[in-house]
Amino acid sequence: MKRLKKFLAYGWALMAMPILLASFMGMNSLGKKLVSFTGLKVSPLYTGGEVAQTIKHEGYETLIHQPVFDGLVCERKDGFVQIGWKATGDKLPESIDELIDFDRDGKSDFRIKLNTITNQGQMEAQSSGVVALGRILVLKNERIVRVSLKKD
């Protein structure tokens, strides 16, 4: 009798295994639906904010994100704007020299010079709120940088 109980228990566990696996495989779509239903979003401190402007060039495009000044309770005085360059073809050009107007007031806020081979960059601030150039994040056909900002 003891052996029969063991055999039935292991048999039931083996038969339940496909149901268990199917449940966990379907959790990804269920999780996405649950998150979209609740309206939860990943913080812009991690994502860089929403893309505010896309500028198309020959062979690549520039993605300018919304400035981020988010804090835990209220806005902070220090923030950043994330700029990305994404290849539309095989690879990015060797050098990129671009004027950026992140607040879209018609005046350039800073100029970025980026060497995509050495991944070195320089920034010339043309607005008082622009502080410094951050570290360059290197992806396969993309470069991302955050420029530190200070509210006036």
C-alpha cells in the first residue's frame, strides 16, 4: 500500500508538470497585462524619459528625450537630458557633431562632438542650465549619453 501511494504521488506530480510549465510560460503576457492595467511605469531616472524629438540624418537618427528632474516627492534642482544616436544602416558614422536644442525654444542649448570609434565625447554648453557631459553608453549600433542639467 505504501508503494502504491508513492507511485500515485509521483505519477500525479509528473502529470501536473506540463500544466505548471504552461502556467509559468503564460505569465509573461499576464504580467504585462496586469502592469498596463495598473498604469505602473518604469521611472524616467532609469529609462531616460520619453523621446521628445527624433532628428533623422543620413545613416543615423538622433533621439532627444524629455528632461528629467524627478525626485521622490518633488522635482529636484539637478537633472539630466538623455541623447541617443541610433544607426539606421549598418553602423554609426565615425564622428558626430551636433547642436542640441532639448527644450525646443529655437536656440541651441549645447553642442556635442562624439567619436563613435573611440567613444570619446566633448560638450560645449551654450545655455546656463547645461552642466556636464556624462558617461557614454555603448551599444551595438547605438550610443547614449546623459547631459547633466541644473534648473535656473
